[in-house]
Amino acid sequence: MRFQWTIVIGFLAAAFTTISYVPQVMKTLKTKETKDISLLMFVILSSGLFLWFVYGILLGDLPIIIANGITLVLASVVLFLKIKYG
């Protein structure tokens, strides 16, 4: 099997974009402070992530599936906390 840079780049992009949500989730869980977080932005973001996840499944593209599945969970946590704590 030949080495494919596109797969490496896809997984790196997936890792960086997914990991970028971890600090916000951790901070929100710790402080329970959500007044500066936009509810509409996270509703739209979560909807888009869900659609990217479905798109990845339809294509069978593992980097898209993994990145958007994990990021959807992280964004959904922030969205849940925003709704819970206002």
C-alpha cells in the first residue's frame, strides 16, 4: 500500500480542529459561566457538524467522520451547558 499524504493531512486537520474545542469545554465545565458564549452560534455549529458527520459517513471518509463526530460531542456539551447555565 502506498503512503498517502492526503490521509495524513486529513487526520492532522481533524485532530487540530477537534482539539481546539477542548479548552472551551473544560473552562465551561469548570466555571459554569456561559454568558459570553453565543447560543445561536453553537446551535448553527452543532447543526453543521452533524451534517459534516453524516456527509463523512455517506462518503466513508474516516477523517471527516472522526473529526466531526468528536467535535459534535464537544460542541454539544458547550451547547448543553449554555442552555443549562444561560
